[in-house]
Amino acid sequence: MNKQEQHLETLQEIRSLMERSTRFLSLSGLSGVAAGTFALLGAGAVFTYLGVSPLDPASYQEMRHMQLSGGKKWGMEYDTFLLVTGAIVMILATLSGLYFTKRKATKGGYPLFDASAKRLAWNIIVPLGAGGLFCLILLLKHNLVYLIAPATLLFYGLTLINASKYTLDDLRTLGYAEVLLGLLATWFSGYGLLFWSIGFGILHIIYGIKMYWKYER
């Protein structure tokens, strides 16, 4: 190995150390696959509850009818079922994300809760928490159920774009895609749950497989 190659290797090591100190690199692609799977199962449960097809534009009208009529199915009103299903999906996605992230960190010898992880967590919690409260107000205060799917996609996409500064750059592309889907879901309000399924389900799975193949295979 000549001196030039040694210098290049040294520079690469320095760059790697700097990235580890400023960016959280333990995100696992498998956590995206798991989150997407849970999101699709949750969306499937809502479509089944309503008895409508994912491609049926009457889905929103059915949601609105269920909400205004106060009708019950499976022992729960629609608003309650929506909140419970969303909470279950979020909890399962978070737990699976923590599990796969911890596994990757252990395997790679990275610290799990270092300064970079704390910065990432803070830059996720603030916009995502604000978005969650915004959606609850839309649902519980103003009964604007048709805006829930677009709002969650928009806030989530903006969160990913913001968080990408503290972790893998690939997250930014997913964020842009989520924002675009959120805007489309706002325009085509009758297909909100379908766009939500694509954004939180299909795109997560595609992103997760890509990241696993690129960084973990």
C-alpha cells in the first residue's frame, strides 16, 4: 500500500468517525418494512370496518356517514375505531423500529442512545407530536375526518425531511414522496385512506427493502 492509498484510507476513517458523531446511522431498513406492514394491516382493518373498497371514491362519504350517524360496528363508533387502530399501528411500528434499530446498532458496534440519537429523536418528536395534536383537533373538535390522512402524510413527510439532516440522506427522498402524497390526498379527498395506505404502507416497505439491501445485506 503506497502513501497515497494510506492517506485516502485515513481520510475515509476520519469521515466515518465524523459521520458517527454527528449522524445516527443505526436506522434499520427492516423497521421500515415492519412499519409498512402494520400500516397496511391497519388500513385493511378500516376498509373492512367500513365495508368499502380501497379504490371506491365513496369511502369518504361512508366515513362521514359513520361519523355523523354515530353508528357502531364491532362494538365501537367510527371515531373510536379510527383512533384505536391508529394507536395500535403506531405502537407496533415504534416497537418494531426500536427492536431492529437496537439489533443493527449492536451488530455494528454503534451506541444506541448517543448525542446523535438524541438530536434525531428531538427533531422527530416535535414536528410529529405537533402533527398528531393537529390531527386530533381536526377529528375531535371540527369533525374534519377527510383531512386526517392528508395531514398525517404532510406532517410525517416534513418530519422525515427535517430528520434526514441527522441520519441517512435517503430518508429525505421518502419525506418528499410523503409530502407529495399528502398534497394529492388533499386534492382527491375521497381517496385519503388509499393515499395513506400507499404512503405509510407501500412506500415504507419499498424504502425499507432498499435500505436493507444498500446498508445491511
